[in-house]
Amino acid sequence: MEDCIWCANQLGSRLAKELDIPVYLYGGAATESHRTTVPQIRSGEYEGLASKITTPQWKPNYGPAEYRPKWGASMVGARKFLIAYNVNLLATKEQAHRIALNLRENGRNANNPGRLTAVQGLGWWLEEENLAQVSMNLLDHEVTPLHVAYEESCKDAEELKLPVVGSQIVGLVPLASLLQAAEYYMEKDNLFILEEDQKVRLAISRLGLSSIGPFVPSERIIEYRQEKQQSLLIDKHVKDFILSVGARTSAPGGGSVSATVGALGSALGTMVGLLSYGNKKFETISPIIRRLVPPLYSTMMDLISMIDADTIAFSEYMDALKLPKGTPTEEELRYAELERTMKGAVEVVMDLARKCNDIWPLLLEMAGFANITAISDLQVGAKCLETAVYGAYFNVKINLVNAHLRDVEYKQQADDEIQQLLQMAKEGTSAVLKAVAARTALK
């Protein structure tokens, strides 16, 4: 958000300067509490702007405090992603609007607020589909998630004896909002789902997002659209990834390889758990597997993301090396950026080691009852995780002696922590291997 606020100020300043127009900041960029939202700034509409703009409380953030009849005023803001969300009803426009008034934050009036915070809404008729919609803007899906807006709409529709026939997202949507919905329905119905694409499919199904037109995740989810435009290491075939490591370049290097090995270790733990799940023979341990596997799977996914994170962190450091240093000011700014990016590179692999160490208790517990035919995979997984932490250790140690890292206190803290993390990995590996040996009589 801080970056967005900075951009809003830069854009607002430039618009005012180059076009000579009044500009108001809203949302996270707002400087006055009475002009935080778009409706607040729009109050009085165009016709009231001439007198409003000359008052001290409505002086623009940028540009002249003068009425521009051919322009009016502009707003630039920073806010969380707005989700345009409609719930479909076989009802009238008036009935849909009644539900919208019950839900939207402003409700019917100041004395009758609605139930859902950070939600705007109204009811309308969608002629081409021959149905009504409760049309909502979810201003912050972390405050009022998609599934809450949907379930609350269903609740009111049921009271009015109106059928709900799915819902609709207009435009793009953050992946997190659909995963929120999936987690809600998984907990509600005691479902065991690991894979992200299956969680997305569950959310689409439960919310009825394809009721009007197909909801295609690759086209509608922001992160999936971005992935199409990025060239990532994790998208390479295994052979191509190995060849890129073996090329005459500094990256990808040991950090990305360590993340890969760690992800494989967690993947093996996940696999061993799943091989003991869904089989009648192992039905008695099914609840334990349902508890152990999700965090192993989650760690695997986190480590996969670190394969590119390490290379990106290194690239940012290399970019900082190219900054100008012709003046004392430029040299100091360059040094500060070099230190910042080097700390970033250290933190990526430090976090890698932390995540690997988080799952030793899970692997140790699994070693006591997992499918004996897959127990060697658990051993390999443990050694992979240990190797990943060793990789992080070597990476941190060499970066801490970098001449551009001058923060002595940070260096000491990082060195102490990576030493502890390595010891934890050694002990964790040893404990898992001993537990497996006790079951298999291997010495």
C-alpha cells in the first residue's frame, strides 16, 4: 500500500502540474478523514464544486483551488482491490434492492446501517439474463469476503422465499479471495482438499460463478493472468531448469537449488502421507493424515515460490551495483540500496531454512505410522530438507561477509540464527531417520 500511496501522490502532482487541474487524493492516500471515500469527495456533484473548492476544508491536494468548468476536478487514490460482485436472483429489481439495502454498509440511512462492512450495493434488473441481481462492490475482501457476501445474500433471499441462482464476478479477482471462499466451505463441510486448482474449482462451484457465463480461472484470476506474462524458473521443464543452473551465469544458483531440494523434501513427505490416505486399510489413521498433510503441502508450495524469489533477490542486488556513484550523495544512495538488497537476499534463504525446519515434528510423527512401503521416501525427504537448510546456511554465511553489508548488529543476529537453524535441521533429520530405523530394523 505504501508504494501505491507514493504512486498516487506522484501521479496527482504530475496531473496538477501538467494539466493545471485540481486533484484530490482518496483512499489510503487521503490526508483528511472527511475526504477519504469517493462519495465524500463527490458530494455536491459537479454543480456544487464551484463554491466547494474555494473552502479551506476542500482545498485540493494538488493543483489550483479554482473551479475549472471544462474539467471539474480529478481524484487519484490508493485502495485495496475492489471486487465487483453480483448475486443472481429470480426476483424483481425491487426485491434485490431490498436485500442490497440490508447488506451494504450505508444501509438505508445513517440510522439504519447495513450488516456488511466495506460493501456498497444496490439491486438491479439484468434484462439479457431475465433475472435480478444484488450488485455489490466489495471494497476490502479481507473485511467482507466473497463467501460472506454470497451467504448473507442467500440468507435474506431465503427469508423472502426467493431463489438464488449463482453469482457473478465482473472483471478480475485476486486469487486469495477465492481461496478464502474455498477454505470456508472446506471447514463448513469438513472437506479435505490440498491442491490450489481444486480449491478454486470448489469456490467457483459453491458460489455459482459460472451461472451466467463460464468462469475461466486463467483469464479471471489476477495472479494467473500475471503468470502468463512472466518467465519463471518454476515454469521450466526439469531438464531446462538443470541446464539453466549449469550455464555460465551466476543465477539461478545455490539458493534456488536449495529451495528446489527443500520443496522436493516436503513433497516426498506429502506423498508418503497421501499414500496412507483414502485406503480402507489405513482408515483408522485418516484423521491424523488429514491433520499432517496440509501443512506439509503448504510448505512445499512456499518453497516452490522461493525458487524464483532467490534469483529475483540476487538480480535486485546486481541492479543496485549498476547505480551511479559519481557524487557523494549518489554513492551513499547506492550503498544504502546495496545493503537493502543484500539483506533481502539473506532473508529469502533464511526464510527457506525456517520453513524447512517447521515440518520436522510432522515428519517425525508420520514416521511412526506411515505406509511402510513408502518409508524410504520419507528418509529421502528428510535428507532433502536437511540439504536445503545446509544450502541456506552456506548462502547466508557468504552473504554476511559481503562488503556492502555494514549493519554489524544485523550480521550477528543473522549469523546466530542460521547456526541455530542448521543445528535444528541436523537434529530433525536424525530424529526422523532413527524413527524409521526403529520400524524397519535398519541400522
